[in-house]
Amino acid sequence: MLPRHRSWGTGGILSTVAATAETPKTFYLETFGCQMNVHDSERVAGTLMAHGYTPVETMQEAGLILFNTCSIRDKAAQKVFDRLANFKALKKQGKTFGVLGCVAQQEGDAIFKRAPHVSLVAGSASYARLPELIAQLEAGEPRVTGLSEAPEAAFETEFTRRDHPYRAYVTIIEGCDKHCAYCVVPYTRGGERSRASASVLAEVASLVAMGYTEVQLLGQNVNSYRDPSPAQLNFAELLAAVGEVRGLKRVRYTTSHPRDFTPEIVRAMGANPVLCDHVHLPVQSGSDRVLERMRRGYSRDQYLKIIADIHACPRPLAITTDIIVGFPGETDADFEQTAEMMHAVRYSGAFIFKYSPRPHTEAGAWGAGADDIPDAVKTERLMILQRRQQELQLEDNQAWVGRTLEVMVEAYHPKLDQWAGRSSSNRVVNFSSPLPAPVAALPTLAILGQPAPAPPPLPRGGLGRVLEPGAYVQVHIDKAGPNSFVGQHLDGRGPQLGWAELPAYAHSGSGPHSPKPELR
Ligand code: 5AD
Ligand code: SF4
């Protein structure tokens, strides 16, 4: 679920087909929402670049301005319309605006009324048709839409521009059949469609051949993966097979639904450390009454049983979650049960949201009056949970001080002379290193929620080895905050303590939040 909002830069990647000098075709693409959307944007960018478009850093430079949108909560959808309104004037300069993603699918043609300067509206199942839709605009059509729900178009966009140089997203299942009472996803992304296991494995193998060492398997509900091919792999089998691809160092997956989460998945994770030490398992509420009304399909006890299975894994696995506060009818007693659940599980990270009624959903249809928890109460509940969660994370993270974690290096911050990366359990680790940074080729995008780095300084260590993003290093943890660690790169020095030496419950960390460089 990271990051919430990002935009495309040129990033030094060349278009496959050069734009002609007379008609420079440029695009600016801004992404809102989840990792599915981030990956969809990679596919959109790849498709456009293969058709002669060049990505640019700013809207001012772009001929085509695209917003890949999220409609999970009303606030997320509203943000897109606010953003569109801010840049209305650019239309007069001949720029074309397009709305993609979940708001596009949900609102359809109505977007043209709400934001008349928009010319293109397309949902995720229509991205392979984008060049054709844009060609229609270029041919003089004032407005075009791609709102197909045909599933077959969804995965097989021919080109993908990969945003991250070491971690690649791989979609294994699209859509959702669960119909939780609050959730708009089954309506914006359609029903569940799994991708053939051979196609997933071939993509992973080709990513490794390109130099990627970490893949993240994506789906709204990866656990309900059902291989449509004769191999008929279930999710645990697919996960195990991906973990066997030679050359891969890390495999992550998101998102899991407790209803389909099997002990077999934990066994697969326990058997192969390439499968990262992290499970994102949204609980939504700790109250049986609320879970029932949300149509989640499990009870508090059933959820806790899965947590016990996860805790029984021979390697400690970090668990993160999503929680909704203020669902219609949520009493103080229901809320207290959710708070207790946080203590019972000891999550290493939690995304906590205020309930927001969504169109088409069961709870949305209960009517405006049904959203009966006042916003002030929702805010208070959200803040109580956030505060408690931070306290728990700080407490659990302290247990890591003095230990060693393997970290994949992601960025260098020259001002702090500090590196940042993530552990297998998705904890953010900021660290110093005896090795110098390379002079060039550092990521120029702000990642890990920290400011974009300035040009790197000259290497401190003179000639010789340098530390580069993408490397895996052993980091000794010196300090722990609620959301991140600070440590030192051992570079061959010191003992390398492994997970086996950690106490129970020591496997908490920052979770997938946008981390802050809170400790130096
Ligand atoms: N209101 C608030 N939060 C929601 N989520 C999904 N739908 C809603 C809604 N209508 C949250 C859930 C989900 C996460 C991605 O967003 O917690 O797991
Ligand atoms: Fe992602 Fe769901 Fe938001 Fe769509 S609505 S962008 S699928 S989180």
C-alpha cells in the first residue's frame, strides 16, 4: 500500500520508439492508491513509451496529463477532482487530460461533467487499448472512454516500464469476489481472475534475468489464487514455486484475506527464507458483530487461530494489518475489541482508516443515515488506535537493538550521510556504512518517504569498493523507533545474529507505512 501518491519522472529510461521531432509526444502520469495502481502505472507508461511517448517530470512539459486514481475512500476520490481542478487552465495550452483507474471505472462518463477539461476516461481493463484511445483523440474525437470489464485485457499489456530498479511487481490475480459490505473494489476492478502459473513464473524468470532480486506478487486477494491452467496450483504452491526461481533473493506478496489464508502458506514460508518474513493480513475489526455486518466471513477467534499458525512458523514473521474504525453501528464495546485485538496480535504495522460510505457497496446502500458514527468519534477512535499501535511497535522494536538484519539497500541521503533500506520483514533500516557511495547512479526519486537526495558527494574512501542501491548488507541495529531502525553496516565485521536468536514477539517493525527518518 505504499506509496499513496507518486508521479513519473524520466528516470533515464528511453522510449522504445523515439518520438518524432515534429510531434513530440510527452506524458506526465501521477498515481494515487495502492501497489496495484503503482504497477498499473508501470504498464501504462510502458505501453505509451512503446508507442512513441516520452515521460516528462512536470505537467508543464507534458502534452498528455494522466491521473491513475483510487476510489477506495471518498477522500481519495475527492483528491483527484481537486487535483484536476487545480490544473484546468493548462487545457488552454492544448494539453490533454486523462483519468485512469478506479475513479474512472466508478464514475465513467460522469467525469466529463464534473471535470469538463478531461478528454479521456479509462479503467484498468482497458489499458492495453490506450494507444488506440489516444489515437482517437489525436484524430479529433473530443472525448473517449475505455470502460471495459473484459478481464482478458487486464494482464497482458505488452510493455511495462519498471519504476523500481530492484523490486518488481507481478500481478497474479485481479479483481475481488468477496463483496465486503464497505468495499468498492469488486465494482471498480471486477470479479476475480487468476493468471496462469506458467505465465507468472515466466515473468519472474525474465525479471531475474534483467537483474531484479525482489518480486512482489500482487492481487486484491492473493490467497484466493486459482491457477486456470492444467497445473492447477493454489496460492501456497505458486508462492513456493516462485521462491524456487534461481537468482531471486526476496519474494513478497500482498494482500491476503483471512478467509483464504491457509496453514499451507505458512508452511511454504517456513520452508524457504526467500519468501519474506512478512504477512499483511487485514483484520478490519476485532468485534464479531462488526465482522459479521462487514461480511468478512471469519470470526475474531478464527482470525486469532490464523495468527497462532503464523506465530508458529519456525522463522518469526512480521504481521501487518488494515483496520476500519466507525463502521455503521460500531459501539464503544466493539471498538474496544478491536483495540484488544491489536494487543493480542502485536502487529508490526497497521493502516487505520475511518469508514467512508462508497457507491455500489452494501453498506453504502444502507443510506446516508446509516453512517451513524460522528466524524469526531471516528477521528478519536483512529487516534487512540494509532497511539497504541505506535507504543506497541516501539516496545517490540526495542527487542531488535543489538541484533543484525539483512537489508536491501534502497537509497543514500548525502546530507545525513546515511543509507536506507528494508529488511525481509519490511522494516525500514537507516544505517551508516564504512563503504562510500558511488559517484553517480544513485536513485534520484524520493523513496522510503524521505526527501530526494541531492547529487552525491565524492567517495570518502577514494578508489575501491562502493555501496550501491540493490546490494544486500548485514546491518547491526543500534537504535529502534516505532517506525524504523538505525544501525551500522557490518561489511564483514562483527557477529551475524540470525532470527533464531530472537525472542518471541521480537518480529515487529515499521510495517509498510511511509517511514520517517525519525532517528539519526
Ligand atoms: N472506508 C474506509 N476504509 C476502507 N477500506 C476499504 N474500503 C473502505 C471504506 N469504504 C480499507 C480497508 C482495506 C484498505 C485497502 O482500505 O481497510 O483493507
Ligand atoms: Fe487500489 Fe482499491 Fe484504490 Fe483501486 S480502489 S486504487 S484497487 S486501493
